[in-house]
Amino acid sequence: MDIDRVQLRLSAIAEPNRFRIVELLRQGSRSVGSIVDELGLGQPQVSRHLRILAEAGIVESTKQAQQRIYHLRPEPIRDLGDWVERYATLWSERMDRLGDHLTGPTESAPANEDGADR
Amino acid sequence: MTDDPLTTDGTRASGTRASGITIDREHRTLHVARTYPVPIERVWHAWTDPVAIAAWWGPHEWTTIVRAMDVRPGGEWRYELGPDDGSVEPSHSIATYRRVEPNALLAYVDAFADATWTPTGDAGWDTEVRFTDAAGGTAVDIVTVFPDESEMRRAVELGMAEGYAEALERLSGTLER
């Protein structure tokens, strides 16, 4: 059980353009060029999103002739459908926010009105 | 913030977010452990002060409104939680404290209520939070016992930022192919 990995996947697909890419790949495998054409995004941007999705284990690619073809990996999607893990992720994120709250500029330096932390 | 590169830990430098989470399906328990680099009183305050807890309890871009907080055995913490964009009606929850040991232990049962603060009759979620001194700060250990799947589902839907919930709902359709 690796909650950090689940959380990484959630963060990866929560970004709107990455979510659009995942939605597109649900319809079938595609090349980077085809994703660029379909979504009207720049190639570097799409490549970067695909790299993040690949690092999160959501997509993988195979090489076909001169192109890289991307497709969804089924297993992580199944993980994300698990309610218990999603509940655990909620708590994990809540505890992150508590950490940010406890160590954030407004808490540690209440006199500092503008909250600048440098 | 919407298009930031995803880093595994760079954006969460504060606090310790090592693995820290254990799910025991057989006993329906979730255990969360974290250590924060601040004194125990600060952490206790964050859990028991109505203003402080509202700052971190809900997801980003959601607002927690604390309507009552009476931190003593039998006392209630009533709160609303809803998204800032108003896309979902705020949920109402009543947590009833069972045990309160300042700077050491907080045990409560968290249950849903309707808009008039009448409990919906669901079993509620037993939660125990322990605070202990740790090297360089405070360790927080949370053990929560989760009820059946339908309540779990409801809690997740109400507590999870809408983007996630929607993304997950749509993605879960992938499985049915």
C-alpha cells in the first residue's frame, strides 16, 4: 500500500490539461503529435505533461516506427477507484495542510503582516 | 499554481510526509502518523481552536466554518465544509468528543448531520488523535475506524476537492470496459 504513489497520481490528473490528455487516451492510444493536434496545446507542453503522467505511472509509451505512442496503464486507474485509498489520501493531504499551517509564515511570524517569508 | 511542475516533495517541504499511512482493511482502520517541527502545544491548539482548525481542515479552495467547538468529553464540534465556488452544498458534521487529555489525546466520533444539525443517523467515524513529544517536534498519530463503503464513499465525495472527485468518477469508467 503506497499512499504517496496514489497521491502523486491524483495530483498528476488533477491538473486540467493532464486530465484532458488522460480523457483522450481513454479512447485509445495516441502519438504525441496526435495529442498536440487534438488539444491545441504546444508540443513541449504536451511532452512535459506526458512525462509527468508517465512518472506518476498513469501512462506508458511504446515506440512505433519513428513515433512514441502513449496509452493508459489500467492498474493505476483501478487503484484510484478504491474508496479506502481515496479516504486515506484525504487524510494524508489534510495532514500536509496541518504541516503547512503549523510551519507557515503567518503562524511562525504573526507580527509579519505581509506574510513574506524571506 | 494550476500548471506547476509536479514535484514529489518540493512543494511540501514543511512537516514530514514520509510514508506514514497504514490501511488495515480487515479491522477497517486507517493509521496516519506525522511529525511536525513545532511544540506540542501548537499542534494541540491547531486541533482544538475553532479559528486554527478551520485554516487547515478542508481541501484548498474549500471553506470550513466552525459553528461550535466545545472541547471536553461529551462536547460537540459542529462544522460545515463546502467548496468556495458553491458547486456543492456544504456538508454538516458533528464531532462528539469522547476523551480529551490536553496535549496528549483527543478522541471523537465524527458524524454527518443535516442542515438543521440533526444527525443523519449514520454510524459515524471513530477517530483517535495522539500527540507525543518527538525529537525536534511533535508526533501526531491518528487512528480512524471507517464504517461501511457507502459512508466511506460519501465522506470522500464531500471531503475531496471537486476536481479530484470528478476526475476519479470519470476515470473509474475506464474499468468497466
